[in-house]
Amino acid sequence: MSTTAAVLRAASDDDSNQLLTGSLFVVIVLITVAITFWASRNTRTAADYYAGGRSFTGAQNGFAVAGDYMSAASFLGISGAIALSGYDGFLYSIGFLVAWLVALLLVAELLRNSGRFTMADQLAFRMQQRPVRTAAATSTVVVSIFYLLAQMVGAGALVALLLGVSPDNDTAKNLTIAAVGALMIFYVVVGGMKGTTWVQIVKAVLLMVGTILITVLVLAKFNFNISDMLGTAAEESGAGKAFLEPGLKYGVSTESKIDFISLGLALVLGTAGLPHILIRFYTVPTARQARKSVLWAIGLIGAFYLMTLVLGFGAAALVKGDKKQEIVDSGGNLASPLLAEAVGGGSGSTGGAVLLALISAVAFATILAVVAGLTLTSASSVAHDLYANVWKKDKVTEKQEVKVARIAAFVIGGVAIALSIPAQKLNIAFLVALAFAVAASANLPSLLYNLFWRRFNTRGAVWSIYGGLISCVGLVIFSPVVSGSETAMITGADFSWFPLANPGIISIPLGFFFGWLGTVTARDADAEARYVELDVRSMTGAGSEK
């Protein structure tokens, strides 16, 4: 993001403003580090490291789930998409919010009852261990990497924002991404699930307070008349009434309409397949607390996404001149911080600098919590599924397993850092939508089949995961996301033959199809015999911790 540091250029000329932004940044980091050290003192067993000892209440886990879900894509990417595309941008919010109905009604309680630490535990209960766990772990890592890309891109932008990194200094911006990656690895290695969960709870509270503050200040500018705000946003956008109507982004052509349907499918179905969300249901002691945590999360997330409407349209209405161009140049990712500066008094003002620093620091806390959760999820799957159950055939101690999880966190963090650097020009809400597409294509079909289809077997599970995963990632590689467009990850090349930016409309049905095809072309008497036991377990939770 070549213009990130320009947001604070005027403020950084003033030493007091630079000190303020740096101080808030340090405070956020110190708070999270202290929480991590505190939690590490109570992390002794594998259950502590992977599931926080199943000691969190429904309300606590609800805040943590909300903290995990309200990522940089939500706070920065969605508000930016609204600021740039109006009504069509707000459709991101609707997709993310509606998705929770699928998670609540079909997955949360049943998964909590029938699993232990990872998504693969639920699948492998009645299947052959090695092929199913290998496939599930592979999918978990790929989904997490896509999601991590979005968070790391946002992290690089915000740290550069806070520290006043020169817009032309690519080395410094890349180093900020590496530093954030190192910090997230620290959270996972030292704090485990307990430390990560408490960081997410604190982050959720900070994010809600910061969002409410900016929302109130924006509405106050228009005497709390939302209609006036929308009208001003449409006028300032240059698109007129079209800014408030469907079609500005997704109605330009038939292709864009299909792309929107694909996006909607990925958002609505993807949440129930996101591994870092799924493992959160294992941190509560009972199924009742799992349901309660989802209800808390829905309340918090619903309120937040309604406020993103004000953030996005407020940015379109109140951010002007060169600052508006900076929103465009950043892919929309700087809309919320620049809006905070505008409602605080504008560039160069003390109020603007205070609010800019506050919102940027809150957004940074958002990223820290989410990347820690994602890295923990991937590391847990590598250690618990691949190392302990596939390679060592469950002949390892808990101490060895946790040690491997910590090593895996280093490797996965390094991969995320390396991939984040060329992805800095992409909108982070868009990057997260790709992660949702992979989750909906590879994870959700196998989970639903396993819970509700007696005949589902090992071949069906493996074909479903790999079929959805390969088709989704393959279509992304040959889409305008990677090459052939101005914002592509690889510039100067064009090997894109798939026209859609989001592959969900193709890859999600393929995931379900391959799961069906694999199942009907093989028989697995053991899998069918254990279905009744899994059904009872998913409904009652009997034996879920064994």
C-alpha cells in the first residue's frame, strides 16, 4: 500500500502527535504481551494449549468468537468496500452476518459434542484416521493461510501508519509485516489457546468501544439523520444515486452479477467451515455454553456490522480531497482510520491525531488477536492431526505434541509473512472472501455429510475435502486475483482464464459433488456402523472429551 504512511504525514511532523501514536501502539502490544505471559502460567496440558482447558463460559467465548470473527477484513476492508462501492460494498456485511445462522443452526452444538481439539477429530471419529486427518489438516492450513494474508496486509498498513513509514520505503513496510508476524508467533508459542482467547476478548471490547465512538461522532455530524449522511455520501462519491443502489460494482455486466452470487455463497456458507471459528466451540465445557457463545457472538457481530454501514458511508461523505484518493489507492483499507481523523478535526489537528491513533491502535489489536487464532488453529492441526495421529499413530506424549505445535507455529507464521508481502495491493475483505470460499468448498461439505449422512465414508470425506480445496485454489490461481489485472498479486503477467474473482459458485458445488461421488463408489461398513454412535454423541456430548 504505497500511500499508507501519507495518512500521518502531517501529524508526524508534530513530535507530540508522533509520540501519541507510538505510545498507543506500545500500550496495545504491552497489554497483549502481559495477557499472554499470564495465560502461559496456566497452560500445562494439551487440552490447555488447544482448547483453553474447556474453561471459558458462553459469554467469554462469545466475546472471543466475535473477536476472532470481527477481523481486519471487517473493520478495515468492509468499511472501505462501502466507501468505494456504496450499496454493493455493504453486501459484504450482510453476507458475513447471515453466515452465522448456518453456523448456529447446523454446526456449533453438534461439532462441540462430537469433536475434541480440531475439525479432523469430528471427521475421523468414524473414518480411517490417516487419510481423513491428512486431508482435514491440509485444508485447515490452506484456509488459515488465505485468512492470514488478509490480516497481515492490514497489519503492514497499520504499523506503517502508526510509525510514519515512508510510502516509498518498501523495505521498511516489509519489515513491519515481519515484525507483526513475529509477534503473532509469540502469542501462539507462549500463550496457547488461553492466551489467545483472552487477547481476543480484550480486542473485542476495544473494537466495539472504538466503533461505537466513531459511529456516534459521524452521526453527530449529520444531526443523527442517516438519510442526510447517505445523501451526502452519494453526492461526494461522484456516482450520485447509483451509489445507494445495487449494481455499481456487481451489476456492470453479467459476469459481475455471477461474481456477486459466487461471493454471496462463499460468505454465507464459509463461516461454518472456518477452522479457527470451529475450534472455538471446543473451549467451552458444555453444549449449552456452545449455543450461548454463538448467541453472544451474533449479538456483538450484528451490532458491529450495522455500524460498518455508518463507517463506510461516513467515509464516503466526510473524507475529501487527497485523503479520499488515499482510500482508493489503499483498496479501501484506510477508510476507517481516515474517517476517524476527519471526525476528530481533520489532518493536522490534535483531535484528528488522537482519534486516528486510537482507531489505528484498536485495528492493530484486532489483527493481533485474529492472526494469533489463525496460527494456533493451523499449528494445532499440524501437531494433533498430522504429527500425533498420522505420523506417530497416537504414540506420543502431550508434551511432545505441544512442542511440535509450537514449532509448526514458527513455520506457518513464516509462510504467512512471505506471502503477505506481494499481496499488499489487494482489499483485505476480498482476501477474506477467498478464505471463506475455500472453507465452504473443502470443509463444510464433509462436515455436513458426516453429521447427517449415514453412508458417508472415508473415500467420500477425502474426495470432498481435496475436490473442493483443489478446485477452489486452482480457480483462484487462474483468476484475475493472481494475474491479468491492475491489482493482481503478480504484475506483468497474465495467465487468468477463469473470469470470476471468487470461485465459490463453482467450487462449493464441486465439494459436495465429490463427497457424494466418493461415497457412492465405495462401501465402508465401519463408518456406517459408527454413525449411530456419532449421532448420539453429537446430540448429547457423551464421550466428547475422550
